[in-house]
Amino acid sequence: MLMRTDPFRELDRLAQQLMVPGTWSKPSAMPMDAYREGDEYVVAFDLPGVTADAIDIDVERNMLTVKAERRPVAKADDVQMELSERPLGIFSRQIVLADTLDTEHIQADYDAGVLTVRIPIAERAKPRKISIGVGSGSKEIVG
């Protein structure tokens, strides 16, 4: 199996975590997986610690946009933070969808910190059998 490696990937990830949290004008990226499962295209986004009401999904033409906001947890007055590594702020991801997907019937579920978006394959893009007609008589090609 051939794998593409990037020696600076971990450095980039660490730099993103240490930088200022994402804002609406400059959101941070969220990790995702995308795969085909039967007659659906599935995209799974990791959004741990985000409430379902803080997730926004839009489709415009063939562009799927997912935005989410991880807000700070309300703490009591006597709580002193010792370590805070979980990034807060705005996260966003945009995906260009192929014309072979049915954007009218997209479904989304959020469970255990994972947003799963299911996009059906359009009927016109599914494989189908073509019947062959048998013509009567012979045809002459004049040239």
C-alpha cells in the first residue's frame, strides 16, 4: 500500500492548536473522512465537544459547507484552570460535490461527537443495463 507522507503535518497541526482560535472570518479546519457506502457518499466530521445546535450545514449548488462552534464550558467561580488543550472557536469545512450526487436528499446525524452527512448518488449516475434492439431486415450503406 502506498502512503503519502508529510513530515510537517504534525508541526502544522500543533501550530494550529497553539494559534488563536478560529473566528467566523477565519475558521479552523476540522478533520473528516469521506467514502462511498453502497448508493451513498458519506462524509464524517470530528466535532467532539460541540453541541448539535452549534452546527450549521448548508448546500449551495454543489458546495457543501459545514460550520461548527466549540464554546467554552461554563465554570464555577472557584474553579482554577490548570491545563487547557482543547481548541475553542469556529471550525469550518467546504467540499465541492460532484454533479452525480443528489443534493436534494442529504441527511445528517450527530452522535458521539461525529457529524455524519449522507449524500445519495443520483439515479442518473447509477449503473444500468441498456437493452439491445434487434432490427428487421438488412441495411445497405451507400457511399
